[in-house]
Amino acid sequence: MPDLYSNLHLVVRWLHVLAGITWIGHLYFFNFVNVPLQGALDDAAKKAVNPQLMPRALWWFRWGAMITFLAGLTLFTLLYMYTPGVGFGPNTLFRDPAGGLTDRAKWILFGMTLGTIMWYNVWMIIWPIQKRLLTGKVPAADIPAVRRRAFLASRTNTFLSGPMLFGMLAPSHYGAMSVGSLVMAVGLGALAIWFSIRASSSVGKLA
């Protein structure tokens, strides 16, 4: 494409999707694979496996989250807060003729809100806790409670990911925003994750 805006838009969207696959893929790995695995390992196995596994996985996990977040903000600006040849400011994708939010804008803001909560959980809760655990800075008596907090933040992100992805896709592929469609997005997303968690707990028994 000859114009800078279209090429920049394509590159940023590609980066956002690629980083998002990396982030959410690792989130699902931790919740659907690693949680059952850790429950099956004894202390000796954990000491052998986790120092090799967790730093690598957590690096891709947290930086996937960061790049997804930053690329997403850039993409939002390009799509909704900029008009080629005019400049910055809410455009017709964001504001309807009456000055209110378009349904497309409502969906993307819904997805972005959930994505921002997930990014916060990664960088402000999960990663700081895991860093302290990996470096042995958590007192032995506090380890179960600290691990539980990280697990709950990660599990929260897993349940948020389904509705979040619906919100990200809906602007281009669904459109209309209503209370019913919002309930459907949250319900279908959460239900899909619930079934995935249930399935992950039984995979080892079937193998």
C-alpha cells in the first residue's frame, strides 16, 4: 500500500495479534497445563523442572502482555482517534452523528477495559509474586498464601480472556451492542474457559 497510514496500521495490527497470541497462549499454558502439572510433581521434581521452565515462560508471558497492551493502544489511536488528512481526535468510528459512542466503539472499549485489567494483573500482581518466589525472597510460611494470590490473578485473567477476545473481535465481525449481546459475550467467554479448565483437569487421567 502506498500510503504510510495504511502500512503502519497493518504492521501495528499484526504486532498486536502476534503478541496477543504469545500472551494468551502462555496464559492458557499456565492454567490448562502447568497448574495440573505442578499438582502432580513432588518437591524434588519441582526443584528440577521449575528453575528451567518458569523464568523462560514468564518472560514470554509478561512481555507478550506488554507488547499486546502498547500495540493495542497504538492501534486504537490509529483507528478511532485519528483521521488521515485531518488529524487526531475522535472520528466517525468512535462517535456517531449525534455525538454518542458508536456500537463499534462500545465493543472495543469493553474489550480494552478487560485487557487492561489483565495487563495490570500480569505486571502488578503475577510477575512481582513469581519473581519473589523464583529468587527465594518469600518466607517459607508465606509461600502458600503468596502462590494462592498469583493463582487467583492468573485464573481471573483466564476467565476475562474469553469476553475480552469477544470484545476485540465484535467491532469488525458483530457490530450491534446491547445488554443482551454483552451478556452473551460474557457468558459464552466464561463458559468456554470453564469447560477448558474442566477438560485440562481430566486430560492427564485420559492419557
